[in-house]
Amino acid sequence: MANKNAKAKNPRVRAILSLIVILVVVAVVGCVALFGIGKGTSIHYLKPWGEAISLGLDLRGGVYTVYQAKDSTVDDFEAKMDSTVSILTSRLTRQGFTEATVTRQGNDRIRVEIPNVSDPNEILRIIGTPAQLNFIDEDGNVLMEGSMVKNAARSQDENGQPCIAFELNDEGAKIFAEATAANLGKTISITLDGETISTARVNSVIAGGKGEITGNFTAESAENLATLILSGALPLELEQLEVSAISATLGVEALDKALLAGIIGVVLVMLFMLVRYRLCGVVADIALTIYIMIVVLLLALTGAQLTLPGVAGIILGIGMAVDANVVIFERIREEVKVGRPLTSAIRKGFSNALSAIIDANVTTIIAALVLYMFGTGTIRGFALTLGISVATSMFTAVFVTHKLLDIFADLGFKNQKLYVR
């Protein structure tokens, strides 16, 4: 008899322990999210999530501009567009703007965003100033400037190994032929803004304006070096379509208003779930809290930029998370009304609701993926946060809500009036 009673109590004990573990984990993670961990100690410092999340241009201010290629009919246009993006990114990085983003917009446009810049003329100066590329001899004398390079691209040498093939203009071809003749058996280095990016030995006179740089290159390193050599001039002529500065003050105000709206919305949703679904509402509110924490954690860990549309994506995800719970609770109520015991009703209700939840969320995730792949700027920010939010909402609805309902049922809360009206 004692054994039988002990076994009967085991589910209740396990439920209590499970609930305690869940609440403690939520509390600890919440504290880490708000205050970080390890500050002022020798261990690795984990920033509060609010500091770890990178804000987009519309929230922290900065400058953006859009360029369009003047001629999209040139040979190898796609490759030259990609090369232009790489060169612009390299220029901005060398100027210290490591958080700047350069992305293609449509077929022939490039969008450049630089945070924490208030003067639009500064971005135009940075983008318009070519890198200082020089060819120098062993004594440090400048033999030729990078402006004389017409083209550079990854190629293959006579042994099939990756190399860099380059082509010079007429003036450069003449100068380089004389330079290689004077430096046979010696090395010529290529410097970019004073930093050596390549050193090669001259094995023969390079006449005609075409030559190869060989060495122990991989396909990727050869491609990167070719891009650097071309950074003295853009492969395409660009025309500026628009330029705009966004005030950091406006961005902060927009973020504050969005967060306030989100907090008010979450509180109202939680109150509605408590009134409408009673104990199930408590479960939904705990699951919603866990959902918000997971989304913020993923944003902090992935380094995703949070934009104002991105905040909207998170709030939309909250709505879908609640909607999934509503579907589950309604299915459970239907099973209870036909006379099923509570434990069986929970299991059956989840089974009936699962396909609808998965279908709704998967289609939304597909839409988010399409927006992310083909969108630009803030559209991609919205798509990324929406995808993260919806995937998380599906996880919390399918696993967290189900587990919490089972815990409450095992704790002895089996009065059907606590779950349905």
C-alpha cells in the first residue's frame, strides 16, 4: 500500500520540481538579460541583452544613400556589381566604419548605410575617395599607381592553380614594362593605403599591359586580392539617386514609442488571456514571457540589427504566439465538453491543434524568408525578426505550453471550471 501511495505521489512531486526549475530558469535568465553577468570580474563579461542587440540605422541615426549603375549593359555586369559592393565595403571598413552595410538593391542599385554619421557629405567623401594603391620596388620607390589598373580578376596559371590576372591602361603598360625590366629577379610589392597586400618576384618583363600574380593562392584569397587591387577605382560608374540623414534623437524617440506600445500590448494580451482562459491563461502568460526572452536572446546572439519594422515583426510574432495558444485552448475545451477526462482532453486538444499551428507558422516563415532574400534595408530587418519570432512562437506553443499544462494537471488542478467556462 505504501509503495502504491508513493507511486501516486511521484507525478505530483515531479510536477512541482519541474515548475520550480522552469520558474527559476526564467528568473535567472531575466536577471542576466537585464543586468548582464561578469562585469568587473575576470570572467567573460556578458552584456545585458539591451546593449548586445545592434540597432538599425532608423533607430540610432546615421546616413544612407542609394546609387545606381549608369550602364547595366557592360560585360560581366553582375560580377562588376558584386565587386563594387566589395570595394565600397572595404573602403568604409578601412575608414573605421565597421558597422556600415553595403547591399545590392534590385538589379542595378546599391544601398549604403552608415550609422552614427550626421553629415551626408562625409559618406559621399568616403565612398568617392579611391584607395591609394601603389606598386613599389624593394627600395620603396613607387613604380606605378593603382589608377593605371584597368581590371583584375581571379584566374588560373599554366598549372591550373589560382592566380590574379591583371590588365593595365596604355600608360600603365608602358611604365610597368620598364619597371619589370629594371627589377628582373627582384620583388615588386603592392600596397593599399600604405599596407602591403602582395609581394611577387619578377620572373620576366611584362609587356603589353597584361600579366599574372602567382603564388600559393586559394580561389578565395585570389578573389580577395583581385578586389583589393581594383579598389583604387570602382568597376562601374555610379549615379547617386538619394541621400538622407536620420537623426539619432528621432531614432531613440521612435524606439521608445515602439517599446511602450509593445509593453502595453503585451500587458493587455496577458490580462485578456487570464480573464478568458483562467488557468490556461496563466499557462499562456508564462509561455509568452518565455517566448519574449528567447526572441531577445536570439537577436543578441545572432547580432541581428533591430530596426523599427523589426520591432513590428516581434510584436506580430507575439500575436501569433497568443493565437497558437488560443487554438490549443479552444480544442481542449471542445474535448472537455464532450466528456473527456482533463488529461486526455489536453493530449487530444494538442493533437487536433498541431496541424493548424504548424501550417500557419510555416507559411509565415516562408513569407519571411522570401522577404529576407529579395528585400533590402529595413524590409530585411522586418523579415529577420518576423522569422525568428514566428519560429519561436511555434516552439513555445508546441512544447512549452504543452509541458506547462501537463504540470498543472499533475499538480492536481483538474477541476474543469479552472480551464473552461
